[in-house]
Amino acid sequence: MYRKLRLVILSLVVFSVAVWAADDPLIGAWKLNLAKSKFSGSTPSQSDTMKYEPYGAGGIKVTRTIITAEGKTQHEDYSANYDGKDYPLTGSANVDAVSLKRIDANTTERTNKKVGKITTTIRYVISGNGKTLTTTTTGTNATGATINNVRVWDKQ
């Protein structure tokens, strides 16, 4: 009896995560559209891709590959829940922790920190058709200069 109950509960949890992932428009691969993006306070990369996957009970795992303006490859990774708590980010010289908040189904806010200090905030907005992601980054870079970037991403 208990074995069947545990199996049913486990099945419901797996099903719930699968349904959530299917409903989250951020899940999937995104490629930066340089022609539609605007940069102020930072140099545009040559290319930039992000992959979002389900993580834990309602969070995301993010893998980002950047080809910098100088042609160097950079990989950033983090896994976080939408709970406003800090989670480690690896691969960036300017960010060592992120926190996420879900504003609504198509809008997320990410706060970047370096050694506990907020450096930038990124607002993610997904279009109604789910094919375009616009990220607006505001804050300061490592030298203290103001950043105000609008990146447009195409779903792959």
C-alpha cells in the first residue's frame, strides 16, 4: 500500500515539473540578435547564446557561451530558484552570485552581485508569441561606469 502511494506521489512530482517546464517560456535556447541590441557602457560580444533548463522545484539552470569582442570564449553557469536568494555564478569576472524573482509568467528580474555588492540588475521580458526575449541590464561595470544595455534574443 505505502509503496503504491509513494509511486503515485513520485509520478505526480515528475509530472508537475514536466508541466511547469513546458509552461515556462524561458526554457530553451536563445541566441543574441546583435543587430537589434543596443549597448551603453559595455562592448558588444561577437556572439552570445543562453540555454535555460528546469532546475529543482521551479528554478532554472542557465548555461551561457559568449564570444567576447576580442574573440575569447567565456562560459557562465548558474542554477537558481525564483526566491530572491543568492546563488553562485561561475565563469564571470564581474559577477559571483545571482538572485532571481519571477514578476509574472513572461517577466523575470535577476540581480547580479560581486562580493555581496549589487552590480547590475537584468529584467527579462519574453514576447507574447514566446519567440523574442528582451533583456535590459542597468547598473555599473567593474570600473564603475554606468551600464544600460538592451539585448534582444531569438529563440532557437
